[in-house]
Amino acid sequence: MGVQARHEFKPFEHRNSPAGGASRSEANAIVKQSEAGYGDQMTTVKEIEQAIERLPDEEFAQLRNRIVQRDWKNWDAQIEHDSAIGKLDVLIEEAHRDVASGGLRPL
């Protein structure tokens, strides 16, 4: 996972949005919040969801990619933590037993 280049925000009308897309201030608030946590403008999940619904497709894709990257980063950290404290040892032992008994097939 590399460092993603920052893109300048250029709002444009969302063809599917009855409201005509997110306003510049709403979209800027979403970008700022994703970089520095929640701001003063939107403090509830419902407000954030509503603003996301008004984002143009390109901006939505950028936000989605950030969320997916954060989710994978959190997942990796959880796996590393669980492995370090031995929570995954039972799975490793099971795999060793399967190999020893011939219970595994090559892919």
C-alpha cells in the first residue's frame, strides 16, 4: 500500500443527485474530516451519510478508497496483534496437523 497522491477538490454536479451535488463547503468538510477527524460542521453519522450521498461520483470514489485503505490497515493491525498474543496459534497447530496427516491438497 503506497502513499496516495492528494487530489485537488473540484466539485461538479452529480447527475443522480436531486440536490445537484454536494456544495463546495460540504465536500471540503468531508475531505477535512477524513484527514483530521470530525470537524465542527458535521458531527453525526447521519449528517456525514447525507453529505456523502450528495458527492459527485469522482469524489465518492476517492472517499471510498480512503475508507477501504483504512479498513485494511486496521485489519492488518488486528491480525498482527492477535498473532503476537497467540490468538492464532491454534490455527497454526491445526495447519501443521493437516500437513502431517496428508489432509492438504496442493493448490
